[in-house]
Amino acid sequence: MRKEQFQTLLQFFKVLADESRLKIVGILANQECSVEELAALMQLKEPTVSHHLAKLKEVNLVTMRPDGNSRLYQLDNKALEDISKEIFTPQKIASLIEHIDTEAWESKVLNNYLESDPNSLEGVQHLKEIPANRKKRLVILKWLASKFEPGVEYSEDMVNEIISRYHPDYVTLQRELMSNKFIHREDRLYWRNSQA
């Protein structure tokens, strides 16, 4: 998401993050109103209503038209639709995290549950324990699945040997890898799920 779009979205939410403004938007979605009418409906003072309307106008949510000596306000449906089409798409919302390290939490879990083997020259890491928390366990299983080459078939003994390099309870970890579809088995052969 471009910086100006991000700022527009932020401003939009800041303006609507007020109970009175949301109620004004709701009223104006149904009918045109003057400041005096809105003040009576909302039980607010006219200067307060004018302030809220000014904020709503800043993000183009309301329009105003003169009507004799007064001004009538209404919700700008087109502007609302345009904001919705331009900013509130799944792709645009997902792009809000462009500059966030989405793997930071996984890295933290791995740092907490893995330790380096001081006797290994290659810096082999061992799993201290199998996490009880399901989400953390999935991070560990994903890491463990990466120890299997994609497209290679393994015998059960090979799978057990690879898993036991990282943790002695290879039976539990093998079962977890299979039940969470990180590894598949057929005719006594195992292979890594290419999507894992």
C-alpha cells in the first residue's frame, strides 16, 4: 500500500473512531439534516456538531448543500463506495504489513525451543522439548519438516534417524508430522509435503 493510501486509511479510521461521528454518519445515511437538526437528534450543542461534520468532510464522507439560510448535510455514498473499492480490498489490507517481519514470531519460537549442540562442528540444533502449545508446535514441526528434502522418498528407519538427530522422541514427532500433513506416507515410504 502506498504511503498516501496508508495515511488516507489511517485518517479515515481516526475520524470514525468517535461515537458521535458514527451516529451522525448513520443519521445522514438515512436523511439530509442541518446542524440544528443533528444537534437536536444527538442532544449535542451546535458547535460540537459542526466540529464533527468538519472532521467528516475532511475524509469526504459528508457533503453539504445550501438551503436558504441553512446548510443541509448528507452522507456521500459515492465517496464511501470509492474508499471501499480503493482501500478495503483484501490485497490492500494485507499490504498494511509490508514492512513487518512476519516471521519474527516463528524465529522467537525457534530460539526458545532449539539449542545448539556444543559437541557438533556443524552447529546442529536440538529440540529442547516438544511445545505443548499447538501453534508453537506447528512452528517446530515446520522447521523439522525442512530437514527432509522435497521430492525424496524415505523409509521409516530413515525418517526415524533424521528426527532422532534433533529429539529422542522420534515416534511422537513422526506422528505429529504426519497428522499435521508436513509428511505423507504410502506403502511404507515417506515424503515431505511440497506445500509445507
